[in-house]
Amino acid sequence: MNWYEELPPDCPPEEAYPPKATYFRLGSIPPDDSDFWSHRRRFPHKTFHVDECVAQSLSIFDDQDAAERLKRLLPAMRLKVLFQLELIEKDGLIQQTSKDIHHFSWWRSIAFDLESIKILEI
């Protein structure tokens, strides 16, 4: 698979698998490529307290309420809108990497199409 960002060796992990479901992510209007950059790409010199592979993934949720809860809890997310993503095998790999059962790390492939995003709120 061709990855959207250069990933470290052994990333994504062997346990990651292709998505085949509806997921949710917070982003901006209009949606653009930067809404789908990893934390590492956004903040290249920042120290993250997670594995580097996870720092180079995107956070998505398999539950709309969980994504909306994040928006309410984090001030930096309050101005974001909710995206619905119908991810399929060509879009990359995912893995649950958090204690939150609804949170997944997504390693985006170059095949993901921004036009497939559905905006749920404005």
C-alpha cells in the first residue's frame, strides 16, 4: 500500500487491518488535505507520549457520540465540524490504539478520496 505520509519501519503495526465501516473525524470547512494530516506532520518537533507510529496516524471514531464528546471536551476542537467517513480497504489501515473503545488510529493511504467526506454539521 502507498501511504499518504512517510511512516517509520514496521508501521502500521501487524495488528492493523483494513477499514470497512463508517467512522467519524473532526475537521474544518471546507474540508481540505490538512484535515487529514497526522499530529507528527502538523507538529514535527513536538514530543508525543505515544509510539511514533501512532503519532503518524489519524484519530477516527466508530461512534458519532464519541466524536461529538471530544468536540465538547477539548477547547481546540470546539470550532471543528463532524465528518462522516465511509472507509474501505483502499483507504489504509486502522487499529484500536486507545483505552477509548471507540477511538482508532488510521494510517491513510494515498487512495483516500477527500470527495467522499460527508459533513454532518456546520
